[in-house]
Amino acid sequence: MTLASARSPHRAWIEVDHAALSGNLAALRHLAGDEKTVIAVVKANAYGHGAIEVSRTLLDHGAERLAVATLREGLALRDAGIAAPILVLWALGAPEAERAVAADLEPVVYDAAGIELIERAAAALGRRASVQLKIDSGLGRQGSEPGMAVELALRISRSPHLGLTGTFSHLAVPGEDEAYTDVQLLRLAQALDAMRSAGADPGIVHLAATGGVVAGAGTFGDAIRPGLGLYGMVPGWAGDRETGLQPVLSLKALPLRIFELAAGAGIGYGLRFRAERATRIATLGIGYGDGWPRVHANNGWALVRGVRRPIVGAVSMDGITIDLGDLDDVTYADEFVLIGEQMHARIDADEVAAQRRTINYEVTTALRDRLPRVHLPEAAANEG
């Protein structure tokens, strides 16, 4: 792991608090039931936090399994030496199947064509491949019809080259529509009953992601499948619920230039900001090339010395500008916080999402690899 120093060598960077991460894992397992298996979702670079480092911490603190969205994400974890079971949540194409089986990943299947694809790959490699069966209980993206689950499960169980490791579904509106959630629970339960009656072992059963856990559906099945909750975020409807989750990610920058701007003068492309009175401006080296989009032109805040100061002017590919106003003692050693806490003031991903008219985890997953991830070990995070 990269250790944070007193003054970062980077122009802009992300800090990842591994103490908060492990605490969130414990909080989610407790909400669902301490006996539940945790399948930690680390897709999209662990929601922008750094998949390899995050996965290691989660596994060290008791997560039993991982889940990703793509073959490439799963292979990156294997290349890093991570040996835990890894579920690939989205279906694979034909060129990907053999690589997935060779890496001992668990592809999702939900129709005869997908089963045959993985079976052929396993046969070609002389291996037995683990797969998980997804049932569409009402979300409508991927998955088999519930009535087809028995046929597909038996097809898998009878194959000499396949093993059914798990069966799962995904909730559409947990916490928002209890009646619809109950329908989904019933559909999945009926499919599982039919599978077992036919002699097909469904393997590990899981349904609830973070929203489901917070809504109380985490008690269903053998495991939970949290993603955004691990990173201290919840769906919008759950914002006022006490979950015990803590934000994991902070986004920080150091000023590249601090200068005087005369009254009436403008800055940035299009001169979209003109000073009503003389002020001081700080230029930060972060822009849409880093995942801080142009919608933040004259829109949003940064913390410096624990005080909110507005983002002004256009967002360029590599920089933004902050109006320091009356803060006349800011220096080049001062950190600016775009997401996170400073001197008891906080800007969280939900606030930034509202400025963009989107959701909190689009904010973190949009942060690009050009921004270094500084992974705070748990002892250092606790000291801070």
C-alpha cells in the first residue's frame, strides 16, 4: 500500500480510509446477520477506491468472496495474487470464456447458450468450471425466467464440466416499494424450492445488495452482496437511516497557483466568472481529465482551512479555480478538499452528486486512474 505523507507529492489525489472500509464491512454483516457470508462487490475499481487494495483489506477482515462486473476486472485481481472466489456478475462473450475458466472465476449464466459456452471452455481446458445461476425475479436486466430455473440448474448439475456454486437475483426497489420487493422474494423462493425438489443444489443463495441489506432483506439466503455500502454510501432513499457506515474516500488537491484577481476581471475558458470585487484565486490541478466534470463550472465547493470556498469559472481538462474570498492567509502548503472532511467541515459524495444531478456512486466511479490512490493503513487512519 502507498502510505500518506504529511504533505502529498501529488497535485491531486484520492485518500482511501481502510479503517472505515473494514468498519463498514462489519456494520453491513451485522445488519444482515453475523452468520451471513459476504460477497464484496469490487467492480469499477471498487467504485473508484482501488480494487486490489480494497479487496485485500476486505478479505483480511472476513469477506469470504468477491464480485466484479467483467472478465478484465476478475483477471486483474487474479494477477495481483488474490485467490478468493470471484463472481463475474455480467455475462461473458465467447472469446472470454476460456480465460475466465482458466483463471478459476465464477461466470454468471442464465440460459442454455451461456451454459454451453462455459461448458465448452471447461471441456477444452480439461477442467470443471464453477458457475452461478442468476434468476430474474423482477429487475429485468439479466437472468432466467423463474420457471426456467429448474431446467437450467439440472443442466448444470448433470454436466461433468460444470458445478453450480450459487444462485442469486437482484432487487429493483428495496426500501422504496415493499410490495414489489416481496414479490421478488416470493419468486426467488419458489424457484429455489423447485430446484431443491428436483434434486438440484442451488449452492450459496444471495439476493440483497446494500439497498436490500439496509431495507431488511439481508436476512434472505446465505449471503449478502454489498457494494456501495462498503464504501460508506447508501441509496438516496436511505440517507436518513442510521447504518453505522462511514465514508471511505476523500479527494484532495494542493494549489498550483495563488494569485490576485482584480474587480471586474474574468478567468478561465469563456471568462465564465468575473470578480465582483478584488479577490484571491487558487488554481487546483484537477479537471475533467481526472473525472471532475465541466458541470462544476461555477458550481460546487472546496474546503480549505475548514472553510467552504466556491469553485468559480470553467472546469478545464486539468484544472479548476477556487475563489478564496476573505481567506488571505492560504498558502501553497494548504490542502483543498473536494470530497471529504477537514476541521469538522464535510463535503460528501451525496452533495457532489446533487450538484451533478446524479447518484453518489457515479461520483466516485467517475474518478479516473490519473488520480493517485493513497491507501491509508488502518493504524494511520485511526490516528487521523
